[in-house]
Amino acid sequence: MTSHEAAHRASFSASAHRVMAMEALLKYGAMTDFELADVTGLQQNSIGKRRKDCQDAGFIERLKDEEGLTVKRKTPSGSNAIVWTLTKEGLAWLRLQ
């Protein structure tokens, strides 16, 4: 790992809410942002931003079905929301914490 990568990982873990989102996915499995908000106690828009940070870091990705299509679930309002899951890199990162 380069010093740049090490610094990025250290700054990534500085946000407890990012880690909270990843730990929730580890504990409960794949979830939507709405479901993540429910289990973490954070606002949906706040957890969505932290989940996006995790996605940008390569730690979380869209869950795909057998055909490679993005899995979605209904939200409380009835619209569809993307289901998110940890990547192999995300799992490895959590194990190092």
C-alpha cells in the first residue's frame, strides 16, 4: 500500500457514520439507504451521503441479481430504491479495523 492509499484509508475511517453504514451492511446484509437509516438511526439523506463516500472508496456497491441487474426494493413511499452491499474490499477494510 502506498502512503497515499494509507492516508486515504485513515481519513476514511475518521467518519464514524461511514463506518456505521458499513458495519450495518455487515451485520444485517444488503440494504437500501432507507433501511440503512432505520438501523443506524441517521437521517436518510445523511446516511445516503456516507454510503456514497463508501461507494466512491470502492467499499460498497449496488447489489446485482443473477442476470446482472441492479436489485431494488420499495421505499415507504412506494418508489424503488437501490439495494447496496459490501464489496470484497469493504469486507477486508472492516476486518482491519
